[in-house]
Amino acid sequence: KRQAMDSMDYLKEARSNYDKGQYKVAIIQLKNSLQINPDNARARLLLGKVYLKYQDGLTAEKELLRAQELGLSREEVIPSLGRAWVMNGQFDKLLQSLSIEAEDPLPLKTDILVLQGKAYFGLQSYSMAEEKFTGALEQQPQNADAKVGMAQLAMKDADLEAAGQLVDSAIEADDRNEDAWVLKGDLLRIAGEHEEAVAAYQKALDVIPGGVAARLGSAMSFISLDQPDKALPEVGDVLDRFPEYYPAQYIKALALYRQQKPGPASDLLAEVFKRSPNHLPSHLLAGTIAYQQGSLNQAERHLRSYWQLNPTNQQVAKLLAATLMKSGEPGKAIEVLAPEAASASEDAQYLALLGKAYLETGEVDRGIEMLEKAAAVAPDIA
């Protein structure tokens, strides 16, 4: 009897710390509780919720399934278990395991609709996702998670205005909804409002200190603010927990590059390519570094990987063409630049580079024509 009480004592303290946001202390207390009584279902449930705060979905799933086995109700376990499955990308598992039952109370029915919507979104079944989020909002018009789901659908369709309105409405409904704050940060970052974006990501981190998206969003905003020294601790927090998470490795490489450390940046990019050989932002960064270091073959390989999938990106086309010109291949530079020359009519650098490539291949008239166009846009370029 005394032992079981000890287990509950620890659980009570853990719950108090959880409510205060002191999650690391809560983990220690919950482990103490479970050491005394491994079958304490409520300790398992709370431990699962704490792991969700640190975005450790796999460990959270294990604890939450155990809590379910120990007899806790669907209503208590499913909202957290579903979140773990979404976090782990286990979308099919969620859709196979979760369905609404007639006796489920309304909040649980809504939660399940939202979770199904998130799973369909993850599987890129966007019309099904919209159907589920809409169903949730019909049952609970102020459901912040469903509003966030609709905002993500709007963002996917590049309707940033609608996404912004939905996110603000979600925050109004629940100002502790971390997904809403992350999306708010993303929208501010897209708009180039990086200081405001950092503040929004911080709101998300106040709720979920282990939030990967918020940490990485913050890091990208700090890099855009030319503060790579502030970006590194943010991305470091993620890599401490997930050392092989390649999007974080890329962002760290970008921060190191901005700190004028191309060597360590290149080493990290090599790690990214082991895990994701076609990660385009990493190809662009690796190509830029190789060009600056005079490794022209390497620069061409990386930049071409990026350019082939983004042939209308003028900045990348210019860098690839400049690489080819340095390698003595003006003909190949023309192949890269000529298709987009009309839409680059205001980019003097682009036109001048194409003009020089024509001159070097002996097409003098076309070369002069391009150089004249460049001089008309920016007289000091020629």
C-alpha cells in the first residue's frame, strides 16, 4: 500500500511540474513513479505526453500504448497517441487504427477527425484532409487544430492571405497552440519579417521546448538576419537529439558558411548527401562553396543538379553559367542561359554573361546585341 502511494506521490509532483512547463524534472519524477509501480497507467500517459513535448514520437507511442493496455480510456489516450503517430509519419497506421465510435464524446470525435485530416495531409490526399478538417470545424467551430490544418492546405495552394487569416483565428481560439505559432512564424519568414518570425517561433517553443520546426524556423530567420551565431544554438538543440536529421545538418552548414567556415560546412553537406542525395538546397550551397574555392567540376555537378529541376531560377543559372565559362565551356553556358533570356530582360548581369558566352563561341552579332541590352539596363555593367 505504501509503495503504491509513493508512486502516486511522484506522479502528483510530475503533474505539477508538467503544468509549469518543467518537463525534464517531470521525466525524472515519472521514471521514479514507474520504478516503484510499472503498472501506473497515468504515469505512463503523462510520460508519453512529456516525450511529445520533446518530439520523441517513438518513445511517446510506446508509453501511450502501454497506458492503453493498462486500461485507460480511449478519450484519455487517443488524442496523444494520434499525435505521436502523426509525428512519426505513421499516417497509414493512424488511419487503420483510429475511427470514430458511436459512444465517443464530441471532443474525442473532433480530435479523431483532426488527426485523420493530418494523416491525409501527410499522405498528400488533400481533398480527404480538407473533408476531415471541415468536419471537425462543423462540430467545433473554434477548434484551433482544425483551423491550422485548413491554413496548411491554404499554404500548399500558395494562398498566403487565407493561411494568415486562419492562423490568426487559430491563435485567437487557443494561444497555446504550438502548430499555429510555427505556421505564423513560417508565414512571417516568407514575408521577410524575420524578427517577428523569431518571436512567433519562440511562442511555439514556450509550449513545446523540443519543437523541431520552431527551432529550425528560428535558425533560418537568424541566418536571414545575418546572425549565424544565434542560428547555431537553435539548430544545435535539434542535432543534439537527432544527430542524423539532415534538414538540420543543412541549416547548420548554411550557418557555418555564413560564418565564413566553408570547410566545416562542406563536411556537413557530405553527411546530408549520404542521407538525401537529392536534397536541392544542399546542392545549391555545395555548388556555391565549390565555385568560390575554384573546384569547378564539383561546382558544375551540384549546381546542375539544382538547375535541372529549377531551370527558371536566374540566380542559379548565372552561377552555373559562370562556372561553365571558367571551365572554358561557353557553349554549355549558352545552353543554360539562352532559354530564360527573355524573362531575364531586366537582369544586366544575366544578359552580360550570355553576351560574353556568345562572343567566346564566335557568335559576335548576338554577343554584341546581348551586351548592348545589358548596358541599357545598367550602363556600368559592360
